[in-house]
Amino acid sequence: MRRHLAARGERVADLARLLARSALDTNPVPDWDHVTKVDPEGAKKLPLLYPLWLAETDAVSVGGSADVTPENTAAAFDLLTPLSTPVCHEPSGADHVTEESHDAADLLLVPEVLNGDSEALVGTLGAAVESVRERLAPDLIARKAPWLPDRVADWLASVATSVMLSDAAFEAYIVQNPDSAAARESGVGPDDVLDAREAKRRAMAADRHLESEILYLEYSGTFGGDEAVEALELIDGAMERSRVWYGGGLADREDVRTVREAGADTVVVGDAFHRVAEREAEILQAAEADLDPDTDPERIREWVADRVGADGPGARYLSTVPGVDDPLGLAREYTGATVRSWLELRARRERARERGEGVPVIDIQRTALRAALAPVVEDPDTVAATVARAALSGRGAGNGDGSHGSEQLSLSLFADGTAN
């Protein structure tokens, strides 16, 4: 009788939950327009003044498909956590989730691939649950209450596992570029690419059965074009609760408009952001030869305008952000602030080298760096100090894989005062 009443109570609770889902927006993932994906691997860089650029996006997602480690993930979070922009963690391996990254991330995104091999769906989820149940949760309980008996600690670890997983958001991927790293990692081959109707059916299963918070149509490095538009139009009309995300090959405002009008709630941009840092490294090296910290601000503006155009990476990245009205003007403004900050940091590092000092201690209160960041972050002192520390510590502090913050920036300063 007691079991029967419990079952009836659970059915009533399920019905109430379903009614709430139908009548209300109960999805814990915000209805963001634009997400920037930051890959922590050593080959992918951040612009020196990354807080400026990331202030324009709605959220940042940390993760990648290749050469991502717990160490470079931690380094990325060290740089990104002080920002005012929400930071999500999308781990590509269960061991990438640590207690520190879990605490630092505003949202944990658990990927599941709908058109890959079984390992990409069931295996990945199983590994994630196992890692939380057997590693994260027990470690948390042991640290918080080491005096508990083993039996009680194990029960609490089980409860903590359920709580952690309930706080996570599940991303149901449909991977449509079989030549991408994401496809290789998830076992998606040419025969696994879905047509629009097949994509819709998988999406409905993710929405209604798996209850995935996100349905992610992923073309990873290439633009889906008409094929993606057809799939998005069918998927959008079939979703009850899942947010529809699109990622892949978004190069400008027109690409973004195309997929959003087709039904994407959120666009995800990654490579376009990292290309900003690639071009920035060239610009800063040229600035070292042409300019100095005392150069007139108007001269710097003119110098930057000659090197930052509408087809450049900065303006193109900003053009993917729906709320940015003047991508070129903003790209030039941010690049100018970066040039001034870089020249100032370099001069301070050079003075410290001449005095035989190590890494200089900088009072960031009166720096170009802090002045540039103050309008876009809640704690400019902390953010400016974080950027300066990474830039001045030099790449010799890491091993080349992005495991040190300086290795994730477009340029940093070695202890001998040279740039790299």
C-alpha cells in the first residue's frame, strides 16, 4: 500500500512537472542570443584584452575537441572567472571537471551526440556520472565533513551526485561535418550525417525523452548553409523545451541572421574569436616597431585604423554579435586600447629588466589596461591584475599546451623583456 501511494504521488508530481513545462519556460539555460566558445588548447589564443571582446557576448563556453587537458582548462578558468560575462564549462572528458572548475563555472554543459556511435551518447554520459559519483562527490564530502562514518559519507555522496547532475545542462549534439574534430571524437562519419527530417526526429527524442536542455546543430568549422536552414526550420517547430543552438562557420552578420531566422535561438562562435588573437599578435609586434608608450592617442587611432578593416577578424567576430551596431568602430576602439595597454606593459617590463628585477609589481590603478576594462567589468582591479599577471609572467612558466595563463594570450612577455 505504501509503495502504491508513493508511485501515485510520483505520477502526480510528473504530471505537474509536464504541465509546468508546457505552460512555462522552465529551461535553466538562459535564452542567450550569442555564445563565444573558448578552446583552452595551447594553439588557440585569447586577445590580450579579452574581457573587452567577451563583454559583447552573452556567455562564454570553455571546451574543445582536441588537446584539451585538466591543466589548460584550469588556466582558462583562471583568466575567465573574474569576468562579468557568464562562463560555462563544456568538458570533452570527465577528468576535465574538477571541484575548482565546477565551482568556477556558472553552468556545466554535458555533451551527448545523437548521431554518433554509442560511446558518444551512452558511454560519455556513463563516464560523466561515474566521475561525479566516484570522484567529485566523495572528494567533496570528505573535504567538507571528514569525520562522517563511511556509510553516511557514501549516502551523502550519492545525494550530492544527483544534485550536481540536476544542476547540469545536457547538450544533445547533431554533428553534421564528418571532417571535423568533433566528428572524429564522437564517431560521426559521412553516413551518419542526417537529412533535415532525420535531424528533426533526433531532436524531438532529445527534447521529449532525454529532456536535453540544449539541442545543438553543429557544423564545426564550416557553414551549414541551406542544409542547416532546412534542418533548423523543422527542428524549431518541433521543440517544446530545448533551446536550439547552432555552431559552425559563422563568419559575419549575414550568416548569423540566416540561422537565427531559420530557428536557432542561440549562435555559437569559436574560431572567429580566436582569429582575433592571431591578427592581434601581428598588430602588436608591428606596434612595438612603430609606436611607443608616449605616442599621441590620435596617432595611435590613425595607426590602428590603417590596420583594422571591415574584413578583419575583429570586425567580423563582432559582426556575429546581434547587439553590436558598429563592428568596425568597436574593433578599432578595442584594438587601440590593446595597443596602448601592451606598449605600457612592455615599457614597465623593460624598466624592471634594466633594474635587474623579476616580474614587475604593477599598481594597476593608473594604467591604460584598467582604464580600458573599467567600463565593461564589475571588478576592474581584479580583471586588470589577472590580465597583467598573465602577460608579464612569460610563456616560460608553462609547457606550451596552454596550461599557463600566459600561453593562452595572443602575446606575453618573457622574463628577459622580449615578446612571444
